[in-house]
Amino acid sequence: MQMLKDRIIRDGQVLPGNILKVDSFLNHQIDPVLMDAIGEEFARRFMNEPITRILTIESSGIAPALFAGYHLRVPVVFAKKTESANQDPDTFAAPVHSYTRNRDNVIRVACRYLSASDHILVIDDFLAHGEALLGLADLVSQAGASLAGAGIVIEKGFQDGGKRVRTSGIRVESLAIIQDMSDGHVRFQ
Amino acid sequence: MQMLKDRIIRDGQVLPGNILKVDSFLNHQIDPVLMDAIGEEFARRFMNEPITRILTIESSGIAPALFAGYHLRVPVVFAKKTESANQDPDTFAAPVHSYTRNRDNVIRVACRYLSASDHILVIDDFLAHGEALLGLADLVSQAGASLAGAGIVIEKGFQDGGKRVRTSGIRVESLAIIQDMSDGHVRFQ
């Protein structure tokens, strides 16, 4: 998606440790017009799937998922990383290892927001090691729902997540795949 | 806003302790079409203000803030409740007491996403005791920015937050104000 790639080149910052900082438009400050274009592109790529619901993870997945849900006219559910005070007792839960923070989180979705009759599109902002995406796919599987695939805003193509997730049989549509940024300059596949 | 009130009556659950559970359309599962209408209504109410940026708080404020930002064509910044791994060292920070969880959180925004030339609209999903809203207003004040006002999806009119915030001189626009729900039925002002 050219508009996204241009924005990454213009506003992304490459930091030591293969970190791409895009918090000026994606995950701290958000550009809603770009998110709308991203949501429309996800809707276009999955238009032939009878999607009933979108599943994402707080907080950075919410923006792209919400606009994809708007264009597909389906509800968006976000998995929670912390236990809510008024949370349903019945939840699907999956462990997710965070490499950035080097710790394990449990992500949760109330059982009533995923059902066996659902055909789910999973959306997330980044795909690096694939932990979050596989955790979300695990929740879909626990619900007995089917998985249409995953829509990713930025995939780090030089890390193993894309291969892990695709090998497990999941269709992955990434709007920008970074081939290399080891010299501080982003190059796309 | 009638569409929102109808939805609260239809899908909201009143739980003991004056809790209104709206996680089927607002803060766990999200209805993007309703959020778009909410964002449009906030944009309409603040159309005479030269807003440059929207400030909200993760995670439940993001959806209504994002669509307000879309309709106003301004960026949306969300304050973080946890320290990110790759966070800017320079942040504005404010303490916020959570009554639901009975603990103090610190909310943070990177300094470069709020500036003295900004005219900020603050958006949040709920106004009850006013803690989150006053914390967000504190961040705006630290940045030397001006505050256009606050857009709230649901205000608990029987709690003291609305009065506290309005008394401090902040314009508050709430799309649904609940007068009473002590008998398990929601009545609006």
C-alpha cells in the first residue's frame, strides 16, 4: 500500500534493536484519515470472505481494526491485556510472549463475543515474531470459529513471524513488508 | 444523541455498584458504525472551535476519539496507562485515580505530541468521578495548549465528575447523561 509505505519512509524512525518507531501516525498519535484508507484496503483484500467479526488486541490494533470493521460493516472485538474490573467471568484466554517487554501476557476475550458461527478477520498493527497473531488465532480456535485470515499494517519481513504464521496455514495480508532496515534505512519487499 | 440512548437501553446492562456495562458496543466489542455517528456528533458540537488535535486515553477512549478525529480531520493522541518499551524519554505525566480498580495510575503522553500552539479536544467514553478527564486536562495544561472542551460518550449524571469538571471551567459535551439507574433501569436527563 503505497500511501502507507510513503508515510513510513517520511515519518518512521529506525532505532537500535530493529525497532521501527511509527508513533506519530500509528500507535501513540494516530492519523485517522490514513487509518480509514488502511481499513478500506483490508476490506478490499478480504471482500470475498463472509467475515462476521474482527478481532484485534489493545491498544494499537484498535485503530486499523475499527476502520476495517467500518468498511466491512461488522463489529470489532479487542482482546484485553489486563483483567477488567467488570469483566465477564467466562473468557477465552491465551498466553502471548512480548519480545519488546520480555514478558508473558495473557490476552482475554469474553466468550460471548466470539462464537462457533463466526468467520473472523484478525487485525494487528505489527507482525514481527508472530506471538500476538498466534495468540489471537488461538482465541478464535477456542471459540470454534473459523479464521478468514490476518490483516497486518506493518510486517517485519526479516523476522520469523510471517513465516511461522503462514506455515500454520493462516492467510496473512500485510500492507507494508519491511525487507531490511539494519542500516537505519527502511527497504520494503 | 438518540441513537446512542436507544442502544444503551437495548444493550446496556446495569450491574450492582452503579456499573453500566456497555461492552457489547463501546468498550470490548465496538460497533464502528455507531462510533462513526458519535464522532460526527462530536465534530458537529465543536465545529466552531479551531481544534488542532484530539487527546484521549487508552483503550476505550480510542474508538470515539478516532472517528471524531476523522470528521474533524485532526490527529488523535492517546495517553498511555503503562510505560511503553520504546517510549520517548520526554513525556507529560499526570496521576489518575481509578475508582473501578481502586488504584492510582499515571497517564503519559510524549511531549512532542502536545504543543503550546495546540487547541485540544479531549474525548473519553465515560465521565463518572472525572478523574481521567481532569488528568487529561492536566496534560493539556502542562503542554501550554488550550482546551476546547471535552466530548464524553456516557456521563453518569448522578456522580460528581460532571460538576467537578464543569466547575473547573471546562466545557463538557456528553452525548448521553444518565440521571439515575439505581433500580436497574437507565433513565436519561
